[in-house]
Amino acid sequence: MSEISRADVEHLATLAHITFTDAELEKMTGELGVIVDSVKKVQQAAGDDVPATSHPMPLTNVFREDKVGHVFTAQQALANAPEAEDGRFKVPAILDEE
């Protein structure tokens, strides 16, 4: 079994602002111990000759090539704007700066 103690679980619960009952602390101590042991087993299986990978299959780019399509003029873009000024959208100020 791993080195996870009840005190470790209590400390983690305090950091996470989680309140556990005594029964929940005991259960969580056992469950976290099993998780840590499982991770150790996986680490043992991957030897130095096994390269670290983020995906089991090679990734390929699936994006299409960018092509310029229909482009609006400034007047067309502002045609239905509630307010426009100097060729730009006019919106309410959100800061007290000018």
C-alpha cells in the first residue's frame, strides 16, 4: 500500500476547503492509496526505452487552406449598425478614459 496517510488526506481536504466525516476520511485514504499505487505500476511499465507521448497515434493537421472569400466594404459592414462614427462602430464607453 502507498504512503498516503489520514493526515495527508486531512491536509488536502483543508486546502480544498472540503469537510469530511471520519468515515469519509478513512475511505478516501484507502482510495487515494490505491490511485497512487496504480500510478506507480504504470510508471514501472514504461521503461527508459519507451518514448514519452501525448497521443498514441500521430496527429495530422486537418485544417483547410485559407482562401479569401467575399469581403465587405466599411460602408456595407456599418450599414445596419445601430450607431457609427468616423467609419467605425460606435459603442457605449465602459471606462472613464477618453
